[in-house]
Amino acid sequence: MQFIDLAAQYQHLKIKIDKRIQTVLEHGQYIMGPEVQEFEQKLAEYVGVKHAITCANGTDALTLSLMALGIGKGDAVFCPTFTFFATAETVSFEGATPIFVDSNPDTFNICPDDLEKRIVDVLAEGSLQPKAIIAVDLFGLPANYPALEALAEKYNLKLIEDAAQGFGGHINGQKAGSFGDIATTSFFPAKPLGCYGDGGAIFTDCDEYAELIKSYRVHGKGKDKYDNVRIGMNSRLDTIQAAILLEKLAEFPVELENRNDAANRYTLQLKNTFKTPVVPDGYGSSWAQYTLQSDERVRAMADYKAQGIPTVIYYGRCMHEQTAFVDLGYQAGDFPIAEKLARSVFSLPMHGYL
Ligand SMILES: *Cc1c(COP(=O)(O)O)cnc(C)c1O
């Protein structure tokens, strides 16, 4: 069996997707064609926000958000150390300093108590200005936004939701992609809502941020792309990818239910053998990954492999353990929970056609 079966999804949607692609080939508006606008509207409706702005990938979505918030040199941006590299990479890319935070051992997400300690430390140290928090909806489960929003308000920080994995999750019905000042997602093929290449989106209720992001994604455009009022980038979603995503978004609620059914069956069967993932009351996960914890991970993964079941480790190395961040000066033991997770997690096959 496959870890993520993209072919099964394509077979299921083939007639609709082929037709959508053919339409784009016929009208020929490959960049910012009508499907892009149609998809942005449907996306905003699904998430329940005023603005959904598509871009080239989930990493650019984070970069564009940081640009809109005016974050740069001398600023501290807090993010989990147990995440995918892009979360922290974009902070450094913008010239700001990522400040890593430990995780909650049950939800895998950023720990609000540790976050407050790190904010207080940065304030006491005095060389960096605390500016923003990037929370990640790791493996599909929204982070603890009630607690994070309270801390953002208390310390006057902007809050970005990295919903690259969280798209489809919710807290008491409020959808992932709608938390914080700005939220981002990715349409990388393996994400809960993926396209057939790279893609991403940014969500916000704020008109001012939306206008800035639309400008930054097309060379800092003013009236048009030949009137350049700020330094931006070239980061658009291809029309063909938007066409594919329109059909995938229409099918997404069914797939999400299938993912939840699969996760519930996994938990029922495995809860006495491994530490199974915890979904707090009122929360819903999109199950980007179904992730177990075991002190005997090597043996467990070998057992699955022997039965033809692929498993993958997300993530075997925390951000503070990455070579690229050596200069930040963190040490082994600085994030005990995240380090333990990195040594004990592994994920089982998960997709909407399991
Ligand atoms: C995948 C991912 C990204 C980056 O998305 P790309 O589309 O691959 O650039 C950012 N953050 C998290 C948490 C991710 O999982």
C-alpha cells in the first residue's frame, strides 16, 4: 500500500479534473486566469474569511505574511521548534530572528506556557523586539488559539496561523485558516488539500493586509504590474492548479470525513499499543498525518514494513537541531518535549481513499 495514494484520488475525480484542465488550455489565460479568482472566492467561503489570496506555495505564503506585517531585522518571531523547516526559514529569510518554543506532548503543537516564558526572556534580554508568533497546526490539528490569542494581546504581538497542514481542521466549528491576524496554507500535493504541483494561499479579514499581499505577490505592483510601488516578489498560483483545486475543494468535505473515519479506526485498534494522537474537546483535525509515539520506534516501523505498510518520521530533527540554525546558539536539552517527540514519532498511511 501507499503512504498517500494520489492516484486513487485522481481516478475518482479524473473526468472533472481533465475537463477543468482542458478549459484552461482552450482559454489560454495561464497566469491569473478566471479559475484563480473563482477558487479564491470558494476558498474564502469555505474557511469563513473575507480575503483568500493564492500564491506560489506555502513557504511564500508565510513570507508574504511577514512582509505585510512589516517584520524584519531586529524583530523576534516565536515559532515551534517541532515543525517543518519553512515555518522558521521564512523568519530568517526576512532578516528577523526565530525564537523557538517547546511543544505540548499530547497535541504536538506550540506550548503556550513555554511561549510566554520565551517572550519574557526576550523582553528581559532586550536586544530583539518581540513582534509576532507563528503557530503551526501540526499534523492537521489547530494549535491552542484561545491561549495564543490571549498571549498575542497581552504582549502586543501579531499572530500568524501556519495552516499548511491544518486546512480542514476546526475549533468549535471555526475553521483552520481563520485564526490570528493572517493565516497561510499550502497546496503541495501531499497536504490535506493538494494540487498537482506547488501552490499556497493566505487568509485574512483585514483589508489593508490583503491589499499589501496582493501587491507584494506581483512585483510590488501599484495600479498595475508596470507601476511598482514597493519591492515584492513573483508568487502566483498557476491557473491550471487553480482549476484542479476547484474540483478537489468540491470533494474535500467527503475526503475529510474519510480521513476522520480512518483516524478513528487507527486509534481504536492502536491505543493500547502506542501513544495515539489526542484531539482536545471541540477540536477537529484534518489528519495531515496520523502520528504515533513509541519508545521502540525502530522496531515498530520495521514490523509495519514487514507487513507492507509504509511509515514515515515527521519530524526527526527539531529546528534548533538544524545546521542552518546553529548560529542561534541553542543546545541539546533546551526543548525537552520537542526533542523527545523527534525521537519517538512516526506516521501511518493517511489519505481520503484509505
Ligand atoms: C508544507 C509546509 C509548509 C510549506 O509549504 P510549501 O507549499 O511546501 O512551500 C510550511 N509550513 C508547514 C507546517 C508545512 O507543513
